Amino acid sequence: MSAYRTASLDEIASEKWPHWIPVRHHFGIQSFGINLWRGRDDGTVIPEHDEGESGEPELYWVAEGHATFTVDGEEVDAPAGTCVWVTESRAKRAARTDRGSETLVLAVSAGAPGEVYAPDGWDSKYLD
């Protein structure tokens, strides 16, 4: 058994959800959350949501393209290379782009402060 695995983003992308790249699920990662999101034709990169139930903070990194995040009603301009760290779990957040699939955003989550991360399974239901 090898000490590592590799996969291209296109191998990981779900046929059913081509704009969501379920990295955590693909590799069976249990110690942190990690996914990538591609911009859609309608401009959505990351759908609006909060992490109030889980309490998890999230870090977003714009790997390619250009996104505009909205965090608790405040717009954040995010060209490629920008990190956006959302510490308040109840803050509504979303990302949009006018560059379609040219925009790629990495999302990483961890356990709530002082707690160990445990996957809650939201990603598995999308792959069924």
C-alpha cells in the first residue's frame, strides 16, 4: 500500500455536481473538511450558508479567477491568491464570480474552537 494518493480535480469532480469538487470525500479525509468549488454559469461559486449548527470556522482561498465574497452582508473582493477566513460560524457567507468556471475556490474547515473536527456527512448526501 502506498503512503500517498493522487487525483486530478477533474477525476474528483462529481458528474452530478460538476461545480463541486469533493476532495475530503474522495480521499476519505476525516480530520478536516476540504472541497473546491468552480464558478457556475449563473455566477454562483459557493452557495449562501452559515456554519451555526457545526460551529466550524472556514478558510477560503481563491486558487484561480476572481470571486466576490459576501460575509454577514459585507462584500469582500477576492482576486486569485486571496484568503478569506470566516471565524464567526453564524455569519452568512457566499461567493460569486463573473468569470464562470475560470474561478476556483478552495474551502477548508476545522472543528469548532476547542473541538475536534468530525465530518457531519452533508457532502455524502450529494454524491448518492
